[in-house]
Amino acid sequence: MSMAYDEYMKQMVKPMRAELVQAGFDELESAEAVENFMESVEGTTLVVVNSVCGCAAGLARPAATQAVLQAENKPDHLVTVFAGQDKEATAKMREYFDGIEPSSPSMALLKGKEVVHFIPRHDIEGQPMEAIMENLLAAFSQVNK
């Protein structure tokens, strides 16, 4: 790939990254950052596997940010990796999603390092944003009982 393409993609995804960061998500942009986070994490974590696709823009990111804003039982940690952009970070995070097929966008709720709830792309694409939010809010409530 050319340097011009790489720079174009970095610029194009800035607002896609910012949407989650502004909502309190920490970006994990390298495999090392993912490993450092996961090896020391305690409590609950919402992981959003971000993407440039339309269902990430119109459904996944808004549902995740709104669910976090509205939740009474918020996860302890909010993190994101960006599929197709931060490839090594995304691959490393997916190693912790034992037995779950790669999917982007997607969302995982973890307790410690264990995935306790997963929303793959096929449960995002074509769904109303409110349904995805309700899915997340119900998962937050269950895991934080």
C-alpha cells in the first residue's frame, strides 16, 4: 500500500475513532496495548470492535455510546480496537474472544478476561439502534448483579 493511501485512511477514520473516545472509550491501538490491558484488567469491560462500515457508523457506535450514557450499571472499563486499521490490536483482542468468530463491528462484554456477552455484526446490521442498546443494557444489568 502507498503512503498516500495509509494517510488517507488515517484521516478518514479520525471521526470514527473520536466518536468512541469522546464517549469515554480508551483506544487500544497495538497488540502490546491490548495485552497490557487484558493481563491486568479487573471488573467488567465493554469492548467495541470498531469498523468503517455503515452499520458501525449508524448503529454500533451510537448504540454503544448511548447505552453507556443511559446505563445504571455501567461497565468498569470501556475500550475499543479498530478492525482494518489497527490490525494487530484487533487480532490480539480477538484471541481473548475464545471460540467466537471474528466479526466487525462487534461488541463484547467481559468479566475479567471472560466474554460473558457478545454481539456480532449479524445482530447489529439491520437492527434498530434501540434494540442494540437494549441488548447492551440488559447485558450490563446481568453482569453487574
